[in-house]
Amino acid sequence: MEPIEKATVLVTGASKGIGLSIAEAFAAHGHDLVLIARGEKALQRVADRIEAESGVEVRVISGDLTEAGVPQKLYKQLEQSGKPIDILVNNAGVGMSGLFLEGDYSKLSSMLQLNMLALTQLTHLFLPQMLNRKRGRILNVGSLVSYFTGGPNWAAYVASKHYVRALSTGLSKELKGSGVAVTLLSPGATATDFVKSADTKDMLAYQVPIGPSPEQIAKLAYHACQTGKKSVIPGVFNKILAFMGELHPRNIAFEVFGFLSNKKGSQ
């Protein structure tokens, strides 16, 4: 597919980490941005810097996508601006590790709302406009963990990323030939705040060398999204892990992944 020129790009979870790097990658290619995150002050600082460095227009909207009504409010707010969204980057997401029954259910519910339902609703809201114009891209940030059958010690998080992968794959097929494409980005362990927020720093999987940087991931994601590539896994090691995760019999990879999902001192 031909890249979309001078697009308006909506990026969720854009104040830090991979989301910020993706926003910077699009801005570096001359695309205007709409950035969404909870921390308005931090987001505005990011917007001011990107505008100064890239000369693009950056709009900031503060919102908590773990709240059920926020995606609809966001859509209405942008619809009134009269500037359509050409590329939707569903990056916002959180993790949660530990035994399922020991987890706080309110935190679990918020995670599922953000990782799955907010992503789904934003896609459902903005996709019709893209189809009408026969011009659009959707970039969904999943995870390498979706290539394994499940994840003990972070079962619900892994399940949420299975959903993102399945939805992206199905939509990609449905939208073939429409002028709109869906790309699934599946990063592995990355040096971001996810390690702290999801409490994975002691997990064995995070003791191996960290893969590509957020900036490297963003460059790959930008080109994959613009060319309509269905899926991108950053890093050779992560590609090998994804391949191993789908080898049969898959229960072997599951057991290995289960071991790596343990925390130091608990195996």
C-alpha cells in the first residue's frame, strides 16, 4: 500500500515509552498529532517539544481510557473539530503480574477495559470515517506474549494481548482492498515504565537482555503501519521467541514460558 501523506495521527498513551516514540516517529515525517494520556501537564510538555522540533501541529487531550465512557467523549470532541483522524494508534495499555486470585479485581478490571475495550471502541468509532474516505491505518500495540498459549503469573494480561492479536488479524482480513489497513505491533521486553507498573522486574523473562529500544520499535512500527503490513515483531530474538511459541506441540513452549513467567526465588 502507498503511504498516507500529511496524515492526522491519534496516539493513545502518548506521554512516554513506546507511545511517545511512535508519536515522535510520525511527527518526524511531517504528520500532525493528537496525543491522549492521563497526565495533561506531562503530555503538554511533550506536545510543545514535538511542535518545536518537527513543526507539526500537536493537539493534546487528557483522558483516562480505563473509564468506560471516555472513548466516546474523545471521539465526539474530535468530530467537532472537523479534522478527521487518518491513523489511529492504539498504544495505551497496562500490565499486571502475579497470581490471578491474589490480584486486586478493580485493577484487573481497569486493565481489561484499557487493553481491550478502549482499543475496540476507538477502532469501532474511527474506522467508518476511514472507510468512507478509503484512506486510513490502524496500529494496534499488542505484545510478544500473544504468541504463547497462556501466561501463568500474568494470566489476564496475556489473555488481553491474545484478544488484541485476534482482533487485529481478523480486521486485517475484513478490510482487505478497502484502503484501510490494520497493523499489529508485538514488542517483547522493552526498557519502559511497563516493568515497574506491571511489577515484572523480578520476572525471569525480564532477566534476559532487553530488546530494541522504544525509538527503534517506533521506526519499525511507522514503516509497517504506513505500508499496510499486517504484523511486525521488533528484534531478531523476539522473532525467534514468537516462532518457538507457535511450534507444535505448543505445550512445550507453554511450559518454558511458564517458567520464564516465574519471579526470582519462586521457581
